[in-house]
Amino acid sequence: MPPTYKRVPAIDRCFAILELLAKSKESMGISNISGNLDLNKSTVFNILHTLAELNVLEGHANGKFGFGSRFYTLGEMTGKRSAFIQTARPYLKTINEKTKLSAFLGIRSDLHAVLIDKVDSAYGIKVSSEIGMRMPALAGAGIKAMLSQLSNEEIDGILARAKLKRYTPYSVINKSVYKKEILEVRKQGIAFDREEYIEGMIAFAIPIKANRKDLQAAIWAVGLTRHVPERSIPELTNFLKVISREINCRL
């Protein structure tokens, strides 16, 4: 017989909320969750904010909640990848094999890009980062590709409360210029980072549409600038755009 234990109702409620959010294609607010599950608003409030503090959920500016970075990284770490990660992984391998650049998959967590999968087999010098790593605020090509999926109003709201940091002499710290770059990514379908975050490094990022309004994702390829000659950039750009179209079609 199983050992005697006392069931914890708070855990039941927690998983009921997570299941409801998983079934929804959009983030949800406290009142909506409370009404759907017939739970007290104060109970829902406390559970949501506890999960947000743990990064399992993420609170949005509109008062709604969606899945956070820890939800995805835990899935990857246990080897039970979501369909989203399973769909993207073959493309990471293709990018790594064809370009010899390290390939990363990440999602947006407010001002940060969070790494949830990678393929960085060594080809000469290896550019590596750990799964679960949070990039510094608004740093790198990946976050540009993610922000390009938001509305102009959402981009303005993020930039209004953010501070652009000068990581290198090439970093963009003017918010108007930074927004123009994001809008150009939306138009062109690819983001660039030419030594803006780390000197001597170049990165290309493509927006990945995860079909959830509360989730923005991107794949980015990173390498040393000396390994990416200027003449190869147009071909590399077109290759990544094809990858973007294929993966977005599959998703």
C-alpha cells in the first residue's frame, strides 16, 4: 500500500492553473483564471505571483500571465522537450553544420532572451552558452528578432522602461535608432549584431513564430567576425531566411 500522506490542495490548484494556461493560446489574467476554475481571486493572485517569482510563469504589463523561461528550460533539462523545441532542433543542427556557427534557440522573458536549446558542435573555436542562460537586457540579435514580433505600442512600452547599455563601442544606445533596427527586422525577417554585444563576435537572428501571443522566440547563429567574411553575409542571410520560413510553416 502507498504511504499515508495528506494531499496539498495548493498544489492541485497550481496545476489546474498551469493546465488552463497550457490549453489557452493567449496569456490570462487573474479574473479570467478565477472564473474558469472557480477559485478565489486572492488564491489565484498568490499562486500566479509565486510562480512568476520562480520564473515558471511570467507577468505581462497588461496584468496577464503566460509561461516563463523556467517552464521551457525544465522541460529541456528533463529530456522531455516540447513540440516547439522538437520542431526547432533539426534546424539548429542544419545551421551549425552548414555555417559552422553555433546555433541557439531562445524565448523572450521581458527584456531578456533566454536560451532553451542549442547546437554548438565545435568547428575550430566554439561559441557556447548554457541552456537556461539569460542574456543581459536588450543585448544581442536574438532579442531584436523577438521584439520585432510585438506591436509598435508594445515595443514603445518596453523601450520606455529600459536602459540601453553600451557593451562595446558598437552598441546602439539611442532608443530611436534601436527601434528603427527592430522595425527593419520585422521588414527584412532577420536581425544582425555586428560586435554590438561582444567585440569580435557577429550574430544573425531569425524570428520564430510559436503561435502564442505570449511567446516570442528566435534562432540565432553566432561566430567570430573573422570567420564570417563580408562576401558570405548575403548568402548566409538568405539561408537563414529560408530556415525561418520553413520552421514557421511547420509550427
